[in-house]
Amino acid sequence: MAEHDITELLDLAGRTYSPDVPGGLANVKARAGRHKRVRGMASIGVALVVGAASVMTGILLVAPRQIPAGAARYLHISPATRIVNLSAPSNGLTDLYFADAAHGLGMQQHCSLSPTADTTCSLAIARTGDGGRTWTPVGQVLHVTYPDSRASYPFISFATNGKDGWIYGSKTFVTHDGGRTFEEDGPRGLVMDLSIVGNEMWALSRPCPPGTAGCTSTVYSVPVGGGPWHALRGAPKLEYPYLQLLRTSAKDALLAARATDGAISVTKDGGVSWITHPLPSLCAQLDHVTALSRHDVWVLCTGPAPSESQAKELFHSVDTGRTWVLTAASNAAPGVGTLPTLGIVTMVTSVAPARLWIALDEGPLLASTDGGRTWAPQGLPADGGVGQLTFTDALHGFAVTGPHDALYRTSDGGAHWAKAGSQQDARGMGTS
């Protein structure tokens, strides 16, 4: 499952993880497949404004396949690295944010694994003005050595509003000039998730690695333009390491563990006070939360998945999580929509009222336009699964698919997709 979204228990961790099995976390780290966080821009109301940025020429070493594996976003990097010119379409770009159908920013990363030395990574930000057909570096390459990381890869993720942005995880860096320059910033420890809404950024952090017992999370806030970090003292301190933080407005936020807790915490006053509500029973195994507002919250509960089959139940709440209504399930429940049993859920996102998307590790991308009552596969060639799904509105979206991080675009709500830079894309598929 995941690190959250820096970690979710890697949604894919369901493949090997069960809360009742000793050593489950070790199995997640060892065997879980790739996961990258959904970024439904419409669902969190982030307006990305891509400003003018200086152009850096040159090349960047990237891996042809970067796979965040288990709950701690451990990456599997093929030793067969190659040189990619970022002025051309790249298959190594991760963590994409789009302001509209044309303009976006993303992070490029290359990490070197060694059994005798700490992991070193080269990180860079690139931009596109043509819907992902071409990408151009916007600033310096950030060279980072992660302590205590021999033979394992660190958490690395990126979030931005176009001008301000954070590369976060095992170390945290901030930019206020669209990625041209970065400096180290943030609370000590592992930043598991980060959310930019309006003039404030929230970071979900823990002072120790995921496997450390007795360690709890803290939610911090900081002005987007920079300033001191403040702990939100009223936020629940969760011990389970893989968490998800969703902010639907400057005042409203949801906080939940990805497994074991079976509960969701809600704030309506900017983090001053929180109320905790129970989730449906299956969510104590694995869960994925998405929301457009605190009155439109969805949770997709899934069971452990030792095979390619997984129990799935989708619930909806209109009262900030106090009550839940079952809307779809994989067990043929009467009066609700039908979800497939086959396939491991990697993400769920809502991009408009009653409009939902579910991605699986393998198999088609599923969409519903009626609140989960009916589901239809989308025409996305998701060979190897969907690693990231981003919508700027209900029609315009971008998907990164494995195993080679191919970027696809749609302009008709997912009915048709074209690979960015392909002949089909050049003929107009995916343009606004």
C-alpha cells in the first residue's frame, strides 16, 4: 500500500500485507510493487500557476524504471540506467502536477543504491507547456545523500502550487521560485505526507523510520511563502506509520491510517480541534480515502490480497464521516454497484460530484459517473498498472502507467487517452 499518498501502506502492499501476520511490514518492503500517489487536483482545489522559470540545459541520469515499493516508498531502480534529455519526453518523470490541460511541473529522480554506502539521489524539477509532450528543466539538480539508507531507497515525493514547492520524505527541501533553487527545510524526521491549500502548507511527519515501535505522527503547518513551523497540537498522534492526510479547504482536513485503526479524524477549524469517527469494518484491513469536501467523502475499503483477488467495498459519507452508506462492493451486495474482485486497488479519487476513479495494479482503469452504482473500464493502455492519476477538471486528466512511466492524456473525461508526444496526441487527442 503506501507511504502516504508519503505513505500510504503502499496500496499495493495489500498483496503481501495483513495486519495479523507477524513480519507483515518486512514483507511489504521486500515484495510490494510500485505505487505513486494520486493527485486529483480538482478534488483538493489546488490552483497551480506555472510561472516563468530559467531554462537549464544538459542531461540528467534517470532510471528507466523507478518503482516505489512498499510502505516506505522503497524504490527499485534497474541497474541499466540511461541518459535522458529532458527537452524530450521522459519516462522517468514522477509526481506530476498540472494547472490546466497544457501547463505542469514534475520531478525527475535518479538514485544510486549501494550495500556499503548511503543512497545518493539526483533530483530535478521539469516543466511542460504542451500537455506533457516535452519537458524542460527549470533549475538546479539537487544532489542528496540520505543517511542510514544503505541498500534501501528513501522516501522521495514532490508537491507544488507552481511557485512554492517541497521535495519531501526522508529529507525535506523547499523552493519559492518554481524549482529553480531549493534549500533544506521542514520538521525533523520523515515527512509522510504534505498538502498545500491556499496560503498554508501542512506536513504529516514522524521522528523515526516506519518500523520503529512507539513512534507517533505530528501534523505541522507553515506559511506557503516560508516561516516558522508550528505543530497542530490538537491533531491525533497516530502510531501506525502509513497515513493519509486530505485537506479539502483551508479549514477542513481528514486524517486516517491506511490500516489497523479503522477510524478517520476530521477537523473543521484549521486543525485546532479534531473529531474521530469509526470507519466501516473492512477498512481496518486497508483503506483509501478521497474527498471533494467534508460533505462529500469516499472511502474504499479493501481486504488483504495474498493473490490477485481482493475484497472491495466503497462507502460514501455526506456528514464528515459520522455515517457511511455502501455504494459498491465486490461481493454482489443487493442494491449497490459491482466492483471486480480481481485486481489490487492502488488508488481511488473523486474529480467531481458522483464522478470516481479506481486504479488497479493490473487491469483497466475504472470510472463511475453516478456515484459508484455503475462502473466502466476506460480506454487507457495501463500495461503494468496506473502509477499516478491527475485531473485538472472532470474532463482533462493525465495518467502515468507502468512499467516505463508512460504519460497519457485525456480531454473527454477518460473515454479516450493518447500517449503524450505520440502521433495520436499530435493529431489533437488530449488537447484542450
